[in-house]
Amino acid sequence: MSDNDEGTAARPRRADARRNQQVLLDAAAAVFVASGVEAPVRDIAAKAGVGMGTIYRHFPTRADLIIAVYRHQVEACAEAGPALLESSATPHAALAQWIDLFVDFLVTKHGLAAALQSDEAGFDALHASFLDRLVPVCTELLDAAAEAGEIRSDLTAYQLMRGVGNLCIGADTDPRYDARRLVALLIAGLRQPN
């Protein structure tokens, strides 16, 4: 087999490994949103349809998995913004759908903060990268909805994201608290009066 053939043969495995990792991250994110970051690894393995050894091969520690899910969700939120603007009936609808994704991310993020309590510098760096990546996306959504005359224009993306974040505090520990409902009221309240 030539060097060229070896390189070609290795590519599909790398693509499969990336795909498998994405499946794991999607499954872990769903389990973390539903059950918190302390959910058993076996639940994630079952959701992903893999053995626990596969998870540990990709993510040797729970912290590795949580951080990877965090980064994965940031990227998913960032990529969803423009896609939602393009596919939604209105910019306000795109904003509301994006905020739903953001709420899912925040539930995991709050668990991450607790899991990384001993590594404050690492968490601060992740938080800064999250702001750098998501504030511009939220700004784009807010600007589009304001330009369409659907919402008021006196709120910044950072203010909205901070408000949504504050409404999500405790949502993962109190089953009686419905943060998503309060966030929906907040988003509805952005509407321009007729």
C-alpha cells in the first residue's frame, strides 16, 4: 500500500471518530439538560447507543466530558443563530427559538460551574470564550427583529443573555421552577407595542 493509500484509508476512520464524538456530545448534552451534569455515564452511553468504554476513550474524566459538551453547545448555539434567521417565519421567531437553545446551554453551564469549582481560571476562560462567540450571534438576532419592527431596540444582547441566565439559575435543582416559561414571557415582552 502506498503512502497515499494509507492517508486515504485513515480519513474515513477520523471522520467516523468525529461523527461518533458528535453523537456522544449530543447525547451527553440532552442527558445533562434533562438530569444535570451528575447524571450517570451509563445514561449517556444508552442515549448515544454506545458502551461506556467508548465514552471514557473519548473523555477520560467527567470534567473532560462536561467541558466538551459546553464547547459543543456554544458552537451549536452560534451556528443556529444565522440558520434560524434564514429559516424562521420572522426574526422574532428566530430569536425565540435561539433563546430556547441558549436555555438548554445555560442548564449545562450552571452544572459546569459547580463541576469546575476548583478550577476557577479554567471556568473563567470558558466563560469569556462563550461570551465572545454568542454575544455577536444574539446581537444579530436582536438587530434583525428590531429592524423588522417586531421588538424594542433598547436592549443589548449582553443584557438579554444575562437576564435569561439569571432566570435559569436554580432551574436544574427545583422541579417546581419553570425557567423556560419565564424566559418565554421575557421574550414576548420584547415585542413592540402596536
